[in-house]
Amino acid sequence: MTRCTYPVAVVDGWHWAAAILVALLLAVLVLLWYDALRERPGWSLARATKRAAPATLVIPAGFIGALLLPLWVGGILIVVPLVVIGAMALAS
């Protein structure tokens, strides 16, 4: 019998729920940032899109991170975008 010597990620329903929630929150955060870039004076739509496009890579990275890392890391990945979105809402 072979024993596994490396940690294996346990992906259950809570991990999937956290990953989906992280992806949605990060998508909202990226869209809010894109909207803020578009509203800057003197910025064209193309310039704002070009600047915000690399930020979309954080969405799948957060999804995979919440799915494969321990659940408490997924909780942190949920709380951080919530705080940032709340701060952006209060600032406007």
C-alpha cells in the first residue's frame, strides 16, 4: 500500500461556493475599477480598456486559489474584495 506524502486538496461544496463567490466579487471589483478608469478626464475608452484588461487575470486566479487552497484562505479571498468594494462605495 502506497502512502501519499504530499497534501491533497479536498474540494468539497464549500470550496466550490467560496470559489464562485470570490470570482463574482473579483469580477465586480474589476468592473468598478474599469468604470472608474473610464470616468477619468481625458481618458478614452480604449485607454481605459487597455489599462484594465490585465486585471481580469485576477478573476481565474482567485477562483483557483479559493478552490484549491484551505477554506480559511478562501474566506480571506472573500473578505478582501468585500472591504475594497465597501470602501469604494463609501468614497463615491
